[in-house]
Amino acid sequence: MTDQVIIFDTTLRDGEQALTASLSFHEKIQIALALERLGVDIIEAGFPVSSPGDFHSVQEIAKAVKNATVCGLSRAVEADIKACADALSVADHFRIHTFISTSDVHVQQKLRKDFSDVEAMAIHAVKYARQFTDDVEFSCEDAGRTPIDNLCRMVESAITAGATTVNIPDTVGYTLPDEFGGIISTLFNRVPNIDKAIISVHCHNDLGLAVANSMAAVQAGARQVECTVNGIGERAGNCSLEEVAMIMKTREQYLQVQTGIKHQEIARTSKLVSQLCNMPVQPNKAIVGANAFSHSSGIHQDGMLKASNTYEIMTPESVGISKTKLNLTSRSGRHVIKHRMESLGYQEDDYDLNSLYDKFLKLADKKGQVFDDDLEAILFDSQQKVVDDFYQLRYCSVQSGTGDFATASVKLTVGEQQQICSATGNGPVDALFQAIKQAVDIEFEVADYSISNKGEGEDGLGVANLVVSWQQRKFHGYGLETDIIQASANALLHTLNSIHRAQQVAQLKRDAQLQQVSKQL
Ligand code: KIV
Ligand code: ZN
């Protein structure tokens, strides 16, 4: 009989906490909805007590997501657990995930406590969380390095206190597959109440073993795997969702387990997460890397032409990579675009056909042919535009040449006003950014900038990714255009609008505090 393995996605928590620039609220919602479409069972949406922004996004994700269970993280203290419950109570069903360290090094050096104190805190936290929901997960942080007697004792106590899922993290990615699988087997053999909870695993990838360790744990009886899209996460990352999901699908007969993941959604979700998180996927990454399904050697190509299963153990189509090439041009009508969007997996209410078609025509005029990737890129780009952006680019022009300074002129709408500015720089992008800087009232520094190609070789769209520092915070923006200067300008405008929204939130907070003070006077 095939067993079901629960997929617990922590892209928005463990993944997000490792990004250079945090995701905007709008981006988090977009990822949460994509995860739901992908079929994950649990979405860990954030760490509500960590900031008002995190609290708000966890709450909004809990409202927006209907089919997956939304979960929040908390340390084993009441304030954290209460913040989780408050943020999540808008959902019909939610999970509170509480954790405390159990390894000697963490207990003694980080927490400066005895193991018994830590055990008492864990028991109290689980009991307290159970007052808000009957779905409580408890994690033994650094379980991979915890003495096995202590680990068995902690797991038993957490289950007795009411934990319905107990998670065994290899927090520092230290264990080997047979060792980690052995820890899980030992728990099943020695913890008397183990059948009262789901055993989960959460592996980090410091030695490149996160997926192997998670699979060894599944073979030993774990029935929840915690993972992230593209394996993003602290340091070397977490267990990669697409890899574990495809292992369980491709080797289902051998493993006798399955997941609820809709595999055809994998490629699309991976692209979205990579783009929004500004985390490129390495070309040779299993399942979602650009080369994962390309065959280079003559012998392999010959084999593939004879029978694709000579060198492919799964098809690219099975993870949603379509090999069909579109031949859309400015002569293609609306119904063709609608039909193509349908075959790419988008329903009519996922996008606005008229505005997508207008953008498609503009692109087709510039490029001639428009491909699947381009179509997804313009859809994706228009979803990022928040109505009434404060800063809007009306015009830009840049001149540069060998041995010369570059000059740029820009025309921007800043709220209700128009600003026209020019500047020089040591290159075209520098000149452009200097000109925009003059037009806006924001003292920012460019922390990271890159240009890449999205789509078909020379015909691809230029993607500019930008990280900007403002008041010790980092903001990420991107722009997609046939012209890389225009793409760079869009990326900067994207970040500046996010900064503007952050300024407005800060102003609202100051106003509320002033009101509070004047009430007290
Ligand atoms: O790596 C870890 O131990 C964690 C826990 C909070 C589950 O992320
Ligand atoms: Zn982790």
C-alpha cells in the first residue's frame, strides 16, 4: 500500500529569511498562491512575532489560501505563540509550529540552560499552542546533533503535551543519510507514543545531503518532509521541494510513497520563486535547472532520438517544461493568446486578456516572434505593477560611447508632478541611475545589479535585477524589457516604489504613535 507523505513548504519562512532583500507583501501572496496551486499540504508563511510586516503577511496569506493549511513559526514562548494564533485565526484551520533547541551545544551555549528546563519549556509551549488549535507542530532544533536519549525523551514529552506533528531537523546539515535514517528508526523503536504524531524532517544542505537525508528519513517512516522551492534557505539552503517530489513520483514503486504535488506546476513555480527572490537556479540543478533535460553528447542525442527513456528517467513535460515552440507574431489574435495561456496552465481569471494582449502586441512589434517564456514574462511583469505607483517612468534616453562619459535624461511622474533630470555617469546604467536619483527624494545606494536573459537566446528579454539599500534595509526590484537600459530603469523604479510604500507605512506608524501620545496628554 502506498503511503502519503505530507509536503510542508517553508519557502516563505526558512527560504525568505535567507534572502538579501526581503519579499514584499504582494510577492509573498503571489508565492503562497503558487504553492497552493502546486499542491503543497502546509505553507509555513512566516514568523509573526518577528516584525509587524511578517505578522501582516502571515495574516493575509492565511486569508488568501484556501486549500493548504497555513502555518506560522514561534519560539517556545507564549508571546510568539500568541502572535501566531492572532495572525492565523482568520483561517478556518491553521497550524502553530513551535520549536526549541535540543542538542548539547545549543542547550548549553545558546540557551544557557539545562536539558530539563528546555524540556519543560517545550511541554508548556505545546500545551499553550493547543489552546488555539488542535494542529500543533513541535521541532527539536539541531536534532541531528542531539544525544539520542535526549531526543527520544523530548519527542515523547512533546507528543504527551499534545503535539500532532514532531519535526526532527538536521539544522546544520551535519548528518549522513544512513545516520539520519537511523535516528528516525530509533525514534520509531524507542518512543512509546510515537504513533500519536506524524514524524517530520527538516534537513539543511550544508554538505549537499538535504534531499538524501530527507529520503532516508522517509524510508525509515517519516511522513512529512519540510522543504523549499529551488532548495532556497539558510546558508546552503533546505531540502529542495521539486527534488523530493520527483523522487517520490519517479521511484514510487520502490519507495511505496506518494505526495499530493501537481508535478506539472513545478517548473512554473520554480521560475516564479527564482525571479521574485532574486535567486538564480544553477543550470545543472536537478529537475528545474536549464540543462536538466538537455542532452549534449552525440551518443546521448542518438539514444534520445531512438527512445527518450534511454537517457531520460522522467519527461520535461512531467514537470511542466513545454517543448512546444510558439510562433506568435503581431498578426496573432486574442483567441490564440488565450488558447496558448490555457495550455500554459493559466485560467482566464488569472490575468486580464486585454491588457496582456496589448503588451503582447508591443513586444511582437519589437521582437517579431514571441515565445512561451516571453508570454509568461509579460504576464508576470504586469502582475508586479501595483496600481498608482508613485514613481512612474515616462521617458528615458541614454548616450554612451568608447572613452566617453555616458549621459542620461529621464522624465518621471513623481506623485502628481513631472520631473525631468539629466546626469552623467561612468557607464550608461550609472548615468541612468544618477538621473533618476536626482528626480526622487530617496537617498539610496545600489547594493547589487545584474542583467540576464530570459527566453530564447538572442531573442530573449533582458532581465535587470537590482538590490538597493535604503536606511539599513534592502529592497529588490526587477525589470523585463527587450532593451536592457529600459529594463534597468524599470528595476530601479520598482525598488523605489517599494521604498516609497515602506516610507508611507513608517509615516502611518509615527502618526498613530503621535495620536496615542496626544490622547495621553
Ligand atoms: O533548521 C531548523 O532547525 C529550523 C527550525 C525552526 C525548524 O528551521
Ligand atoms: Zn531550517
